[in-house]
Amino acid sequence: MTTEASPALSLLERSLDRLGERVCLVGHDGPMPHWPQCRVHALTTHYGVYRQGGGADGGRLFGYDDPETPEAFDTVVILMPKARSELTMRMAWAAARLARGGELWLVGAKREGIARGSRQFRERFPAAFRIDSARHCQLWCATPEVPAAPFRVGDWLDSVHLEAPDADLELYSLPGLFSEGRLDEGTRQLLATVTAEPPGPVLDLACGNGVIAAWLRHYWPGLAVTLADVHWQALRCARASFEGLEGVTVVASDGLASIPARYASIFCNPPFHQGQKKDLDPVNQWFRELPRFLEPGAELRLVANAFLPYQDPMARFIGPVRTLSDDGRFRVYSVTRSIHGKNGGN
Ligand SMILES: C[S@@+](CC[C@H](N)C(=O)[O-])C[C@H]1O[C@@H](n2cnc3c(N)ncnc32)[C@H](O)[C@@H]1O
């Protein structure tokens, strides 16, 4: 979480006297603002931000179906998400939570795509107008007159059909999900290296909608799998895909922070971006911590862009590394946790 107010939030603060009493910031991952005249909630889709920000007691809401969400707000402020489809979903959520006579705001910076976002906002709310602009940021307002339809996550969950190596899978997607329901090329390559049942229990780390776990269970339905991700969309889709199935657990976890056990196999197509920026630090930190979550002799099977320098830290912190496949773009590694690992103990 950053500690400074973003330029978009600073712009919004120039219009504080216009805010209603009950305010929700949709997509705000920074520190909670202290606006004495308002009761502020902030909706995030990042579980780490939710936990670090004090959870429900800190006024945080996790995702678009958090049961702690108040019935209505006087002002709902939408911050620009990365995906256009998520902005559509945010607008629907915001309109559904708006009190009668309330205002919907949209705020964002040029580099976050506010020009495109404001067009989308005006298409949905034709009477929208601009309140302010400065420092490459814009603030827009709409006052919908007609009450909006209730927001139901199920209306946004799409079932998707993935053609994975030698298996057709039915999974779910939501706006803002990684790769929005398409099979990632790196993931395809990782799955193609799995030729025998991996020892369980298995962890699908950074699971997205659960495609790796779904593929494994397609071949070995009795395999015990845990899926973990930090993003609400990923968790919601994974839960929908595996609903009612025995031997499957889905956990919200920022990296390894909430991983509950040790595993005989871990599969991972890790993220290497934080927001818009390339950032390898979190994954290097995972490598340091992973031995504690691998049984001695257990395997981490990981796919990454071939140019990413993961081989050395994996060998240093976990154990011997073999390259199982490399097409120049993606590389799949098999890393065995040393029996006498430095960080894992026995
Ligand atoms: C490259 S995608 C892989 C998704 C899925 N396993 C697949 O193969 O399609 C990386 C995933 O990492 C998740 N992620 C990003 N930061 C994370 C974090 N700090 N902790 C856990 N998961 C994270 C993202 O939400 C995303 O689902």
C-alpha cells in the first residue's frame, strides 16, 4: 500500500465540501483518508490491502459482494480500474449502492485511462458533467434519477470454456480477472509438462480462476488441492468453479501469508507486475518463504517468462532446479526442496 494520496485522490480532495456524509471509494487501495465530515468505506479487490488496512473495522470492503457493505451511500466515488470491463461492473455496483438523490463520481489520471473512462461513464450516464481537472486528472459526476437494478455477482460471472492440453475445461471469469478467461500461454506450457499424477496435497499458488487445479483434477479427481490468490475476482471464480467438490480448498492469501499447510507439490504461474509496474520483489520473497510450505523433497513446478532471472534465487532458497521446457518465451522449472533445506527445517 502506498502512503501518499494519489494525484487522482488529491484532485477529489479539492471538492470535499460537495461529498455526502456516507462515502464509498470503489477501487481505493491507498491509506484511508480522514475526512471529518464523512463516514468513508473503501472497496478493494486486493486481499493484502484489505487485511493491512484493518479489514471491516478499518472501513475496508473486500470485493463486490462483501456482506459488511452498507445498504447505501450518499456519494460513491469510482476510481479507474485497469480493465474497461471492470469499469462497467464498478459503475453497475456503484449505481446499485447509491442512496436516492446521491452522486456518483468518477476520478482518474490520464495514465490510468480517464479519457476513455469518462467516455464510458457518459455513455452510461448521459447527463454526467466534469467537476474539476488538474495535474492530468479529471473528476466527473452523475446523478442518476432512476433507481438502478440490484447488483448480483452472478450476473457478471461468465462461464468460459478452455482448451487446455488434452482436456476441455469449464471455468468462470469475471471482469478484471487475469487473462479474463483465456488460457495463458505460460500456463499451457506448464500443464504440458505434467505427465504423471503429482503427489498430493497440491497447492495452486496464484491460482487465477483455478485453471491449473481444474486441469489436475480433470485427470486425477481424487487429488487434494488448495487454491490461493490475492484477488477477489480470482477467488470468486475459483470458488464458483469448484463449488461443492470434495478435497478442494480456496484461500485468500497475499503471497504465502495465509497459506495453511505444507504441500507435496506446488504449481505456480506467478505475477510479475504490481499494478502497471514490473516488480520481481514479491516473487523473490515467495522463493525465500516457499521451503516452509514444501515438504522435504517436494516439488515446485513454476512457469515464467524466459527472461526473468528466477533460476538463481530458486536454487539458492529452495533447492536444485531443472528446466523442463523452454520455447524461448516461457520456461517451465521443476525445483526440488532440499531434504535439509535452509529455510524449511524438516
Ligand atoms: C500469471 S497469473 C496466473 C493465474 C492462473 N494460475 C493461470 O495460470 O491462469 C498470476 C496470478 O497471481 C495473482 N497474484 C498477484 N499478486 C498476488 C499476491 N500478492 N498473492 C497471491 N496471488 C497474487 C493474480 O491475481 C493472478 O491471478
